[in-house]
Amino acid sequence: MTLHPTPALLDSLYWITLVAVIVSSASAVLKAGFKQFDLFGVIIIAIATGLGGGSLRDMLLDREVFWIRDQMFFIASLGSAVAIFLLARLVVIPPKFFLIPDAAGLATFGVAGTLVSLMFDAPWLIASFMGVMTGTMGGIFRDVLCNTPPVVFQSPLYATVSWAGSLLFIGMLYLQLDVTLAATIAGLAIFVARLLALRFDINLPVFRFKEHRQ
Amino acid sequence: MTLHPTPALLDSLYWITLVAVIVSSASAVLKAGFKQFDLFGVIIIAIATGLGGGSLRDMLLDREVFWIRDQMFFIASLGSAVAIFLLARLVVIPPKFFLIPDAAGLATFGVAGTLVSLMFDAPWLIASFMGVMTGTMGGIFRDVLCNTPPVVFQSPLYATVSWAGSLLFIGMLYLQLDVTLAATIAGLAIFVARLLALRFDINLPVFRFKEHRQ
Amino acid sequence: MTLHPTPALLDSLYWITLVAVIVSSASAVLKAGFKQFDLFGVIIIAIATGLGGGSLRDMLLDREVFWIRDQMFFIASLGSAVAIFLLARLVVIPPKFFLIPDAAGLATFGVAGTLVSLMFDAPWLIASFMGVMTGTMGGIFRDVLCNTPPVVFQSPLYATVSWAGSLLFIGMLYLQLDVTLAATIAGLAIFVARLLALRFDINLPVFRFKEHRQ
């Protein structure tokens, strides 16, 4: 299934991506802010988080990287970082709060990654994985740069929810649902499922090998 | 020396790459399986390991990334991961066993990386390094995501054997050997040399600076 | 503002990049040399450091990666690594000495990254960030591969100085200064400012959130 890039679809993609950049950058500031970085260090981590996953997606698809020509995305990332910085001077923000914009980034970049891959003729299985990759990679960059273990491999249902959401999105498109509507439903489903998994600590069984001595 | 992409050469490349993806993904599951990841976490690490080195090669050469349009490679990576997962439920696999598919991945992706670079007009020295890079990068992604020091910098003769094998491969092509034969010889040479280095713990002298106080 | 790639500009870019590759590779050997890597491990880290930041820049801009066709850059990286290796056998080099070629790499790759981005029609804000990214990314690769926290997030004024230098460079180009002159001034400014920040331990205030309990 190939999506044709109609103006309405490109418009939806633009706004989804803008939201994704803003929330991902915010998640980065909320995490990096508890480390000993200076202001520019935090801003660079915010930009790498906000623009990194989508950049990798675009390089893999050999598509123009989304933030190079249109500087709105870069400005949104920078603005989000500075706004959270100022906010955190006024209000006490608990350390775990970064998980909320992180879940929003997983949802929005997941949908955006799937959408763009379908527009570039990727088969549906590949497109669903590109959604997972786009959704999770920014957070992986953030956590590696913050020198903490990536949340994607530790936290309940992270990759699972992202993959299921991408597949749901593709299923709805296959059933001829309107793209914007399908994107909204899939995005909300990822976001809500991830927060529920966090709230009630729902986990897949941990994958562990039989040990030698037991 | 430029290689012309004949159908026979592209066919060889296809099969070498498929084997490389399968063994690299298997090495990832065998390593990640001893960590506390859930099933989808392990699968994502397997895919990053199986497809990562070749993706970086293709992006550096500005070539279409090999697994985007033809989903066979992605399916092979996924299938390999699931198969090893099921196997490890039945049989006890010692932790160090991942070094065997890892050596096979080093060999096959090393040959594939060199081959593709020569097809894209890279000079021989660059092509030999692209072989090393393609062969080692999947394992670096695997180890960074598993949060362990990359095997490439710690384990006997890893990069050495890979580089020597790439140069051997290019030498045989220069002497007009058949590409498939040369690829097989070079691949086996890397694989066997790496296992021998592991078995007999053969090391290059560690490169260490003179310390201040001595 | 778009820069037109005149022969003189391309010539300047060539030499700036060559210096950047040499000093960055040297910084990597000087850092990795105090770890337990074998010779080829150190060489691979040197090449990743010397070529990595510029490779990412070129992939993001969808430009031919600078070291694939012209092997001079690869040879320079390799030669620099071997030369430092030999030197370190003869002379005792203090561990912190790597910060000097590291600062030179930050300056030269910063200027080269900004320059190339402007040639590729990137808006000035994006170009300034691409300068920071190109200048810092090699060192990030080096430090991640050496398994130490990236110097960019820890060391005085690192990103700050780089960003300010890129903006200074763009400002001088806007005022119609000769490109080679502007590049030299901006590069020296970054290098000197970084060394002064190190020498006198000048820091931005560390960005830290209010903690819960205070």
C-alpha cells in the first residue's frame, strides 16, 4: 500500500511532526535537567532528541532531512527547550515527569515515521518498523547522551505499544479511513496505552535465557 | 578497481547479505538474552544489529538502504531472532556462544561491505575500511544498546582479522579471481581466523602510552 | 544567505577539512592510548573521530560523503593516528593533552560544517547548528567508543564557544568579508576561546532543576 502525498496529507504530517519535535525536545530537557550539564549542553541534547529520530528515518529513506530547509522544526525544538527551562525555574517538576512528553513523542513520531515510509513505497511491515524506529530513536539518543540506560529497553511495553500502534494505523489506512483521523486514533492509542502501562506497571514477560547452573 | 554489478554478482551479494543479517541478528539475541529486556526489546536490538551496519554503509555511499524496499532482509532478521528465542527455551546455550554468529557476521558483512563499496567506485583503501565498518558496526550497535563495552575493541584480533580479510578479498579480485569464489575464501578466512584467535587467545600487543610516573 | 561554491571557496574548504581530520584523529589516539585497546582498535576510533562528524553532516545534507571518493582524507586520518602512535613511544604525553587537538577539531570542523551547510542552502540558524554538530560529533563518537562521558557535555564552554564561533563566522560572511579570512578568524576564535575556558576554568552556570526536597 502506497500513500500518495496529497496536500492534506502533507499538511497533517507537518503538524504531527511539529508536535513530535516539541514534546520530544521537552522530554529531553526534563531528563537532562537533573544532570550536571550547562545550558548549551542541555539544548544540544534537546535538539538531538527532537530531530534525531526523524533525521535517521529520512536518511534511511533517502529523503530530504525534514529540518534542513524549513527551520520551523529547529526553532520549535529550541523554543520548547528554552520554555521548559524557564518553567522549571518557577515550578518544581518531579523527575519522572519526562515520561509524559516522552510517551507523546513515541506516539507522534511513531505515526509520522509510518506515514512517511508508506509515502516512500516501503512495504507495510517495514513501514511499521520505521514507525517504531522513528518513535524510539530520539529517546535512545537522549538517554545515551545523558549516560543512562535507554528507557525503550527497560520500561513497560514501550516498543510493544509503539509497534502495535503502527500496525493499527496501517490497518486503518488499509480500511480506507481518512489519514488524519487514522493518525489521530493511532497516536492517541499509543500515548494512552503507554501511560496505562506505566501507571499499572504492565509488562511483557522479561525475555531471559535458561542459565547454565540452575 | 571498479566492480561492475553483473546479475551473478548481485545474486552473490544478495545471498551473502541474507546470511549476514541472519547470523548478526542471532548474535544479538544470544547476547541480549542474558539481560533483562522484554521480547520486543530483544527483537529491536536484533534488528538494529542485523540491519545497522549495512544501513550505515548504504547511507555513506548514498545508495538505497538495502532493506527498505525488499522486505526479505527484515523478515530474515525477525525470523532469526524468534528462532533463537524459541531454541533458547529448549536448549541451554552458554553465554559466550554469541561469539560464533558474531564472527560469521563480521565475515559476511565484511565481504558485503567491501563488495558494495567497490561497485560504487570507492578506491580500494576506502573499500577495505568500509568492509571493516560494515562488519563491525552491527556488533557495536548491539553492545552499546546492551550497555556492554563493544567486543570490537576488547576481543582478540577483531578489527585486524576483518581488515586483513577485506584486503585479501580485494587482492583476489585484482588477480581476476571469480567474485563468488573470492568472497567465499575471504569470508571463510575472516571467520576461521577470528575463531582461532578466540580459541588460542591470540592478541596484538595492546597499544598503551608511556605513563607519566613509571 | 547562500554561499556559491567558487573554486577558491572549495579550495579553502578542502584544506580546512584536511586539518580538521588530522587534528581530530590525533585527539582520538591521544585519548584511546590510555585505554586497553590494540593498535587496530585505536586506529578505528581515530578514523571514526576524524571522519564521523563530517560524515553525519554530509548524510544530513544529502551530499556526497567527503571521504568516499577522495581517499586523501582517509589517508590523512590513518597517517595522523600512526604518527601520534610513534610519537607517544618516544615522548611522554600527559593524558589531558588530547584537549588541544580536540579544540582544534572543534574549531576547524565547526567552520567546515557551517560553510558546507550554507553552500547547501540551509538557513543561517540551521547552518550554525550544523557547525556545532559537525564540530562536536567526532568527539562524541570518540568518547562513546572509549566508554567515557562525552567531553562536550562536561567541559567548560564547549558547545557555547562552538555555537558563538559559527554565528561569528556567518556574521562576517554577511558583512561580505572574504570567506577564507572569515573562516580563519572564526576558527582561531573558537580554538583560543576554548583553550582560555579550559585554562581559567570558565563555565556557564550549570543548568539544574529545582529538586523536590530542598
